[in-house]
Amino acid sequence: MDSRLEQFLAQKGLFFVGKIDRGHSSLVFLVQDDKAGKMVAKMERADSTRFKMAEREAENLKKANSVGIGPKLLAKDLKARIILMEFVDGPSFSDWLFSGPDKKTLKKFVEELERQAKALDKIGLDHGQLAGRGKNILVRDGKPVIIDFEKASSKRKCHNFSVVQGFLFRNPNGTIAKKVGEILGEAEASVFSKGC
Ligand SMILES: Nc1ncnc2c1ncn2[C@@H]1O[C@H](COP(=O)(O)OP(=O)(O)O)[C@@H](O)[C@H]1O
Ligand SMILES: [Mg+2]
């Protein structure tokens, strides 16, 4: 195991459970302690070319948490380049969508995702990677939990809501938009896509 991770876990009284993912700039691990249960440790890779990923993610996640969005930030160790956060036990949005939720369930999900996107717009935090393959949105108990704030920014123009709209309803080549349209029905999807 990486010595940075090993030290961090020992300091916090945590145990390694397993590796969740390996991305371009980070490694994501499932860890655990005796009382609080499972948590996620996201560690900046030593060869990461992203500037100050751990600082940025910690700062942005904290802002998102201030309006109840994202997994709760539990700790950060900027020397070890690791942040510790709540574990979201659920599939990615795309896996969940293609498992075929019913119309009512998807409608509720979409309403809540739109609400969260607007809340992020309101505090001026642009997530930056909400669209794509739907991997940065996890689904817990039918509700969206937005993750991966490492490329979020308070300096960019905020357009979370319009990005979510395009991703869910308008992207003409998007398998996601197509599936959403199939489940909600074209008429309903177009009413939704007009937003508030
Ligand atoms: N808090 C979390 N709870 C559960 N799984 C998570 C959590 N954070 C990240 N993951 C998992 O790890 C993957 C990579 O994390 P992410 O923050 O998106 O990093 P990357 O910058 O590498 O995309 C996610 O797609 C998700 O499967
Ligand atoms: Mg990601």
C-alpha cells in the first residue's frame, strides 16, 4: 500500500477495505473505522499533473456541503494529498438509469438533480464535469449525490443547471438523453427541459 495512505489511515484510526477506482489524477479507496463505518479516501496521485487537486477538491466540496450537496467532507491532509469523505453507497447515474427506474422515480430524481444544480449556481460554484457519462452523479435511495469536485470552480461562470438540462434532455447524441426521453416520454421531457 502507498505509504502516504498507510500513514494517513494509521493517524485517523482507519482500516483499508479496498480500492474503488483509479483516475487520471487520483486514487479512490474505501476505508473504514470501528464506529462510523465506511468512508472514502481520495488521494492525489504522485504523478498528477493537476495543480493542487486535493486543496481544490476539499475547498469546493466544503462549499457544496454548505448547501447540503455532495458527500460530506470529513477530513483533509494536504501533506499526504488525501481527502476523506462520506461513502455514497449506490450506483452511478448511468448504471441506475439503464437499470430502468420507473417514470415516477426518474421524475423525482430529475427534480432533485435540477434543484441541486440550481443551488450550486446560486452559491457560484461551477462543478465543471456534470455531463459526460453520468459518472459524477451517484444515486442513493433514488436521490442524486453529486461527487468529484476537483475541477469545480468559483471563478468560472456558473452553468450547472443548463449543463444538467442539456445532459438530461437535449444532447442529440447522448444515450442518457435518449433513455431519459424513453422513460419520461417525449412530451414530459420537453416540459421538464424548460426548467423552472
Ligand atoms: N464519496 C464517494 N462514495 C462512493 N464512491 C465514490 C465516492 N467518491 C468517488 N467514488 C467513486 O470513485 C470514482 C472516482 O472518483 P472521482 O471523485 O469521480 O474521481 P476522478 O477525478 O478520478 O473521476 C467515482 O466514479 C465513484 O465510482
Ligand atoms: Mg469523476
